[in-house]
Amino acid sequence: MEQPKVADKAPIGTDLQAGKTYAWCSCGHSAGQPFCDGSHKPTAFQPKVFKAEKDQQAFLCMCKQTSNPPYCDGSHNKL
């Protein structure tokens, strides 16, 4: 099974806007981390599309190992 590229070993704090739709990179290859730029196309990965429910700062996973995408769950601590 293909594994995602670890983009970083720490989450990134990101300001999300209520009602806005985002596409989180799940493959780790995007140059626009933590968001998708289409780099997944030669892989089996697809971005995680989500809509922010409120204005907030969220910590998005950069290691791509989270069990709660797109949010960090501390999986980077096991790498």
C-alpha cells in the first residue's frame, strides 16, 4: 500500500473561515501545504475536502498519518 510523504513532523496552525471549503493535502506532495495543489494526481491519494464550521485557528496534520484528517491527532510523535 502506498504511503503518504511526511511533509513535516509538526502540525501547522491555520486560520479557517466559517463556511469556506478547504482541500487538505493527504499525499504530502503539495507545494502549498497543508492544502492540495493537485500533486496527488499520479498517486492513489485524494484530498480531504471539508467546510469550516466556524472562524477558528486549527492545527492541521502535516505528517499525513492522522486518524482524524485534516486535524492533527499527535501521530507525528510516533515518527
